[in-house]
Amino acid sequence: MGMRTVRLRDVTVDIDEETYERIEAERREGESLSDAYDRLAGEASLLDLAGTITDEEAEEMKEATEASRQAGIESTEKALRKWDEAFE
């Protein structure tokens, strides 16, 4: 497998041809190789998740999150009542 020398920002690096081709394949229109590398190697953006689940799945997740939040509130309120009762 061959190597390729590329410049990423202020650094020149040698990467194997397969890695270079993968980055090239993921480059967006108008995106530099450095920008593509930063996007692919950097932290994921929530925008990268757009379209990965259906509206129905999103609604189910929202409902599950709300139910979990409500259960947490109820559990906290129950614990506080017990605390208050213990010190009355």
C-alpha cells in the first residue's frame, strides 16, 4: 500500500493511500482536505445526526425522555418527603 504526503493546516503528514481515499470520498463540495479531516476526526455535531431516525422514533424518544424526567422528579419528591418526615 502506498503512502501520500499531504499538508493539513500547518503540518505535513504521510498517510497511507487508503486513508487519503477515504477522506477524499467524504469531502463535501468546497471543503478542503484539512476541513474534511477536522470534521471527520473531530467531535461529532448533532447536525450530523439529522435524518438518522424517523419522526415516529424521535417522538418515542421524546416521550421516553419525558417519562424518565417525570419519574426522576417523583422520586426526588418522595425522597424529600421522607427526609422531611424524618426530621419532624
